[in-house]
Amino acid sequence: MRRLWAIGLVAAALAGSGCSGDRAVEPAARAAARPACKPAALAGWRRLARRIDAPVYCPAWLPDPLDGVIGSRWNNIDAVSPDRSYLESWVWQETGPGAAGGELHVNLRGYPGRTTIPTCRTGGSDSRNVPCFADPGRGISVVGIPTRLYTVNQDADAWHALLLWHRGGTLYTLSEHVAPPLTFDHVVRYLKRELAALVLIEPTA
């Protein structure tokens, strides 16, 4: 009730000033709703952006206990290749006697200056080159980021559902492992929420 009362006062004030209430309030509401990179994570993502001289995406939300902080206890991979592509990964696992069992595993990748899907090796005695991300499915667009869902992926993204998109001549991916306690549909819902919470960090920030 307090919120409705406050909104009514704002609308009345705008009407009295001769302004359109919708046009004046919507930009402020959108700004307030924008996610922000957590203070504990921001410095690490800024360093990564400067190191590769390209924008990166800080995850403002990941499923608990994953935190999106580079260098935290959950950050199992922090890697930058000579071509400036990067992989940041967070994982939680519950194993052992008496444990219900489960895993949460989220990867974020970027390939500065590249728009084509990279090639991976399948491994084993008949190892061959294959696309690292394959079997594209439906498009998923959240907060203006148009992505494509890929379900056959390699290396650290094996058994993951993966969202792929392009920005400024760079390919980016966000993926999550389909494993208990999560079903495929649950992972896709998580990916949408994670996508909506991505914060772009420029190398000049």
C-alpha cells in the first residue's frame, strides 16, 4: 500500500507539471532495475577486461553458493589463452557418504575479435575436430541480448546447456551443467536469469 501511495503522489506531481507520467517514470524504473556487478567481483572482472583489451560480462547473479568472483573458492578455472579468449568457471559439488549428491557448474567464455565457433577435439582413439558448440536450438533473448541455445558442447562445456551470442565482433557464451539436482528445463530457466543479470565491463572502466 505504501508503494502504491508513493507512486500515486509521483504521478500526480508529474501531471501537475504537464509531463507524461509514463515517459518520465519508465527510464528511472529501468535504471533502478539494472543489475550491478558485486563489489567483491568487480575488481577481478575489470582486470580481466584490461588484460584481454575487450569487454567482458560480470555475472551479477549465479545459483547459490556460486559467487561470480574471480579467484574465489568456487572459481575452479580462470584461464586466458594466447588469442585473448578466456574461460571463467565456478563449480559446487556435493559428494560422499550421506550426501544427496549434486553439482552446480557455470562457465562464461569470450573470444575477442572472433565471431565463428571455435574447433575442439573429441578425444579418445578416434579423436577428431568438431565445433566446440553444436546442435543449435531456439533463440533466447533477455534484456536485449539475443542468444542461441546450444545443447551439444565440448571440453569444459560438455553436458552443458549453452547460450551463445555476439557483440562488437566478439563471440560470448554462458553455459551450465545439466546434472542433479537440476533438470534441463531448470537449467534453461537458470540460464535466462543469469543472462538477465550479466553486467558488461569495458576495458576502460
